Amino acid sequence: MKTKIIASLVVLGLAFSVLMFMFVTGCGVTSGGGTVSNPRLYVSDYTNGSVIIINPSTLTIVGSIELPGATTPKWMAIHPNGKKVYVADEGAYALYIVNTNTNNVTSLEVCTGPRGMAFNSDGTKLFVAQSSWDVSIVDATNDTFNDDPGVTTIYGFGDNNNGICFNPTFGEKIYVVSRDISSANAKVYISSAEAGSTPTFEAVPYSYDVVTGPSGHSVYVSTHDGGTYKIISLEASTLTLSASFDVSSNGARNIALSPDGNYIYATICDYSYIDYLNLNNGSVGAINVVSGGPLSNYNLEQLTFSPDGSKLFAVNNGVSPNQVVVIDTASKTWTGVATMPAGADCFGIVYKP
């Protein structure tokens, strides 16, 4: 009888161990003391001063995070290690930093009107394009910023600065787009990624956003407004024009390089297309994000990719309620939308693995 009891306890213990293993692996905990895999999309809502959290697999909202004191939080960036999301609040002159493990929020005061952001290669510095004249260099290890021209600020950029990217190929450079709609006198600036550097520029009418190409030898600039509906390729070290590519009506807005380095994707504001430039052959295609044809109220903003590049997610704030549009990058077709809460006005988006 005693032997049977012991045997039963052993069986129960094994069953419990199997259940616990299934539970742990089902929650995405990797073996060997790894980290929890919990993919999420973070979307900025500038009307309500918050960040909306979406499950990218089910396209359902799983939470929201209030950004205390926020006024217009729009542009977003995620740290290379995936542990922090940065939200630039142009109206509050602040960055909000969201811990992706806990969703706790801290804030950091920077200079006037922060917009686009870009990390250096190892994630120790965050370059923040200000709406007027300068770029702030944030210590992304300790999340600190001290407005010191010789240490943390690069002056000499244009007015209405917008997009920014980092390029390590030529001794660490940053590129900033200065957008001037009224006079078409927009410029793309290049600068050393060191405080106190002197930027130089090339005039690119109606420029909006900028991204580094896969090899670092080219940068790509989107143009918006004014009838110049193009993606422009510039030689990265000199900013000389290499090529230009026509895109859909109303111009390219926010752009991003696919994880495999083969495509530049661009959201087409006020149109229902996401265009893609094939960097291998120079061809341009368009993805219709609605089944009934182009709609004038599709206002497509920032975009992001899943880590494997199979999915692209783009914010659409031209409809009510707002949406996140999902694109299958292999078939170049839209596969669905995530519907945002009523009253939300969304702009930025990042993918947390």
C-alpha cells in the first residue's frame, strides 16, 4: 500500500512539473534564464496624452499608459534593446520614457519642440531633432540631458526640423530634415554626431523624413507637399543627388527601411497607399490599404516593422476612430486593422519584441 502511495505521488509530481513547464513556455519565458517574449505595439495618442498598447497578433488593445502633463506626444522611438520607448512631446518640450517591462513612465525636459529621434549604434545616445535650430543629445543609458552647447547640443540646423537618422558608416553622422512648406526651401543637414559640430546642408524642396540606406552609403528623403511626390536618394558623405523615384499622389511622408534592407516603405499622407521602393532594381510599387480603392481621408503617419520584417504596421489618423493598418510585406497586401479608441488622435508607433 505504501509503495502505491509513493508511486502516485511521483506521478502527480511529474504531471505538475509538465503543467508548470507548459505554463512557463506558454508565457514566452525562454530557457536558461532568458527574458519574457511579450510582443506589443505602442501607439502615441496626442489628443489624450497617452500611449495605447496593442497585441500585434490579435490586433486588440491590451492597455493604455497616461503620460502625466503631456500636451502633444507624437514622435516615438524604441531603444535598441527593446526595454524603453521614448515619446517626444513637442508642446511640453519633454520626452516621456516608458519602461516596457513595467509600463512605468518617467519624463525628461529637453529643448524646444522635440520631434524625430534616432539612436546611435550602441544605444547610449539618443539624438532628438528640435522644431527650431538644434539637436539635443540625450544620455540614453541614464536618461539625462543638460542643455550645454559644448556637451549635449548641436546647433546650426534649420527651422521646422522634422525627421532624423543616424549613420555610423562615415565616422558617425546624423542627418536632419528641415521642412519649410511655405517657401519650398527645405534642407537636409549632415553633421558629425558630436556636440558643437557644424552642420552642412543640401536643399531638398518639401523634404519631410529621412532614413539611412542599408550600406550607409546613401540616405533616402521623402518629399511631401508642393507637387514633388518623390523619394530622393542622396550620397551619404556629400549629400549629392543620386536618384529620385516618383511615388503616389500627395507625396511621401514618413519612411522606414525594411529589416532585410531591400525596401524603403513610405506612408502616403491623404491617400490610401503605402509605397515601397525596391532598392535592388529601383522600382516603386503601391499597396492599397483599403479594398474599395483610394480614400481621401486616409492620413497615414508613422510606421514600424515586426522584427522579422514579415509585417508592417502604420498609423492612420484620417478616419474616426483611428486605426493601425497591417501590411503583409511578402504579398504586399493589407491584412487587417486595429481600431483605436473613440476620440484618440494617433501619430507614432513602435514595435516591442
